[in-house]
Amino acid sequence: MKQRIGRLVVITDTHIQSRFTHEELAELACAGGADVIQLRDKKMSDDEFNQVALRVRDICRRYQKMLIINDHVDVARAVEADGVHVGQDDMRVQEARVVLGSRAIIGTSAGNAIEAHAGHRAGADYIGVGHVFATSSKTKPGAPIGLAVLADACRNVSRPVIAIGGITEANLAEVMEAGAWGVAVISAVCATRDPRAATAGLRAALSNV
């Protein structure tokens, strides 16, 4: 099937760091070669999030990159984002599809092969699987699933799998060897001194696998 999601997803985060805004991170990541910006903020008010989403959308359009909104299906529709990512505890994939229509890209999260297959059956365009390695980006992350579970999930779906959780330039190759279509990163870009250079490094690493 045609892959509807790019291989390098940068998820913006202003809670693990405060040097850069969502807009600044989006700009730097796009300039560094990210395919997709996923806007995520679980603490911002709805109105503020909507305003930030509009500005990030404009940045992504200028760079001709994809914008995925995390959780907020209503905001994704309002700002005409490319799609939305819904987690296990968020709106169901089928419900998001009704709201956003067939052209929207809808992703969902999975922590194992069973959840990945369920997301596939629900009609998700891609499955975010993780967290693969230990990560500091989640408040209570639990144990990482590891490469074996990632590989099992990749074998069980024909949708592109985007691996997430503790992924860096150093371990990206083994993640891709496990069968992932691409990777989503937070700390590896957002928590660095130079997010643009960090994104470029990940882009180069992806090009070598």
C-alpha cells in the first residue's frame, strides 16, 4: 500500500525543555529535514493550543511538510491539519475518521502486536509503536517494549509502523532493521541545543539504512 506518513516525525514538546516554543521547534525541525511535525501539548488551554496549531500549520505549509495534531481531533479539523494521532485512551480511530474524512491521515498508538493489529483493523493509516527504549519524555513511561516486541508488531500489520521512545542516531539503524517504516522523536530533537542539527543528523541516519 502507499505509505501516507513520512519516515521522520518530530513531536514538539515544551515541557521537557523551555528554550524553544512549539513554533520554533517546528521551524527548526522542518529546516533540518523532518517529514512530519506532530504538535502535542497536554497542558495548554484549548484556545491557546488552537492558536499555536494555526501558526505551526503555516510553518509546515511553508516547508511543504505534514502536520499531525496529537489528540485534538477538533483542532485538526479547525486548522485543516493533515491529520491526527489518537492514543489508546483518546477518540477511537473510526470516530476520528468520521470527523476528519477519508483524506485525513489518522495514526494511533500501540504497545504490542495485539494493539498494533487492532489499530490496523480500525483503519489507522499508521501505527505508532513504543516506547521502544527507555525515555524521559513520558511522566510514567513503564518498561520499554524493546526491539523484539517492535519487530513482532511490524510483522503483524501492513500499515507503516512509526517507532517511538528513546530513539537516537545511535540506535536508529536497529529500530529500522526491526521492520519500522520510520521513527518519531521528542527528546532527540527538542531537548538538544541545536534542534535543526539534531534533525539533520537523524535525517542522514535514516538515509543510510
